[in-house]
Amino acid sequence: MNVVVPLFPDRHDRPTERAGDLVAALDVGSMHVACLIGKVQGRRERPGLRIIGHALRASRGVKAGVIVDMEAAEESVRLAVDAAERMAGVQVQEVWVNLSGGNLRTHGLVSEVRVGGQAVEARHLSLLSAQALAGFDAGDRLVVQVTPAGCSLDGGPWIAQAEGLVCDRLQGRVNVVSMSRGPLRNLEQTLTACQLEVAGMVAAPMAASEAALVEDERELGVLLLDIGAAQTGWAAWQEGMLLETGVVPVGGHHITQDIAAGLSTPVAEAERLKTKHGTVAPVNMHDEDVLSVPVLGENGPGGWQRVRRADLQAIIRSRVEEMLELVRAATAHLPVAVRRHMVLTGGGAQLTGLREVTEEICGARVRVGGVRNLNGLPPAFSGPGQVVVAGLAQAALRRDAQGFSTVWQAEAMLNAASGYLGRVKRWFFESF
């Protein structure tokens, strides 16, 4: 008798540790799905994380960070999570997941409360966020992340932490990340089909910042570019605070498609050419070095063509210049101190010569950032291509990490701000 072994056995048959002992991060990208499982260690005040399971699998059913085929995406997620769980020898029930598609937008909100000459307390800071949200209309979008971005005491300079300081008037800045409802709910349904819940959500550029930036960069000013397959996200930091995030619709896969179209070669071959021979270093149009490249749809002796390396370089550089020009235009309003120091992450950051070209076009000092301060991480996950999934795992340990049992609670947060928290706001003002 034949016995059929299910490809994905019931995950609940595996041993489970306490939820507080494990952190699982899942990066659902257009090219790959990456999963990390870490065990929380160290003191409660400053916990650390040791990676005990990891997996990287090809992504299907995802385009520009958005799920377009739920069944294919479910299989990709199951493959990645299953492999990471088998390595770790545990089962995870919830994951921290990145947000990169769904037309992410960042909204900068400012609110003010009166403290009446008292020391600022946690309740005042919570009230700042509540008041900012109460006056914010997300329309048909969902609020998925709320990040404090500094305080000002009695009209003074913006500072990262105000708790314990005395003032009469407290102003606060809050960055709210919103996205379209459909992509978010499709992501949740896909994870639910994989028997997973959403522990928390972080915008991809912010997750990359968590893994790749050092504290001095956040303090002095830095612009991080996370170059993904379908788009490039950016996050601006100064004085230890997030100023703004955004996305431009050009990524590494656009370069691959340009090569395939320009050289009339299969997409898989175009990706190989980009990875092995691609560069954005200055092009020497007289370079006669040639490559043998298959012709799209051709077989036999006539199925190959000779392409100058300089022509390949020209195709790549043209698209990279477009991407950098879009980033430069989108961030032109940011402080000079932020724009003159840049960190490149993501799979596209590994393109030869990109750092030098970015310095040339953006007039900045540039470095390529990898994963920092994460124990047990294998070499394949320590480079710029996996900073998002590593940053998700690190963000989960932060004291101000925003956890959601389901993504629906993001919408509930906004409703609460205009309802119950709105009443709290009025009570607070009446008290003074």
C-alpha cells in the first residue's frame, strides 16, 4: 500500500516553547521569502537574540511586495517557515512581518498637550499620540505603524526623550505609516492559511535601519536606501529620531528586465548576467570585451549572440541613474546633514560600483550596510540582502515594539483614537 507523506504536515504537531522565549521574523519579498527564528536571551531590561533557525526560499505569487497569487505565496511562506522550524526544532505561532507593498505612505503629525509645570509622564506621551491620531483621517487606508519622532518642551529644540523633564507645554511629533487595505488583508489571510498569526509589522526601510545603522549615524543624520527587487524604500534619521520614510518604484528586478529586453535574452539569463558581470562603474564604450549570451526563443547554433560588456554596463547604469534621481528628488526637502550620508542595503546594494555611482549622483558619503549585532546569524544572512528580516527580529525586542495579534487591530487603533482616547484627551485638558 502506498503511503502519501504530506508536503506540509500540521505545524501544531511540533514542540512549542513559550511565546516570550521565541521571536520569528518573516520577510515576504518579490524574489525571496526569508525566515529567522531566534531565542531571547539576556536580561529583561536589555534582551538579546540568538538565531536558532533560518531559511531562504524563492518567492512566488508576490509582485512589488504585494501578494497577487495567494496559493503560490502560501506555498512559498510554508516552505520558508517549515525549513526554519525544522532547523530550530520548535514551532512558532506568530511572526513579525515586513511591509513593503500596498503603496506605503508616511504621514508626519504634530500634537500638543499642556503639562502645567509638572514632569512629563508616560501618560502625557501616550496622549500626544492619541491626539495626533484623533485628528488624522486615513481615508480608505489602514494605519499599520505609529512611531514617536521626538518632543519639544515649551517651544524648545526637538529631543528624543522627554519623560521626567518639567514643562508647561509639550509638543510631540508622530510618524504614522499607512497602506492600502487589500494588500494588508491578503497578507494576513496568507499567513492565516499557514497557521501563523501576525505578532507585529514594520515598514521595510525601518526594519533595515534597525539592522544596518549605528547609533551615531542616527544621531548625526543618515539616509538609508533599501534596494529591493521591485522598489527602493528609504528612511531618514537625525538626532536619533526617524524623520520620514518613503518608496520609489524602481528596484533590482527592473534592471534585470532592462537587460532581458535590451539584449533579447531570457530573464533568468539576464539575472545571471547582472549578478556575475553587472557593474555601474564608469563605462568605457571602446571596451571590446565580449560575452556569449543566449538569444530569447532561439535554439541550436544560431541561439547565441556576442554582446560587448560595455553595452551591458550601459543598460544597467541607465536604470540605476533613474533610481537615484528619483530618490534624490523625493528626499530633496530633507536636511543636508541627512542627505550627505547614505547607507545602502537590500539585494540591489550588492551591485558592483553602486556605492561610487551613488556618491557621484547624490553627492553623499556612502557605505553598504550589512546586519549588525545578531548572534548566531549565518554568513548568507549577514549581508545587505537580508537586513530586513534581521531588522524585524531585532525590532521585536525593542521596549516600544508594536505588537498586533492580527492586522485588524491597526484599524482598531485609529478608531480608538477618535473614540475613547478622544474622550481621554478632553478629560485631560479639562483637568488643567
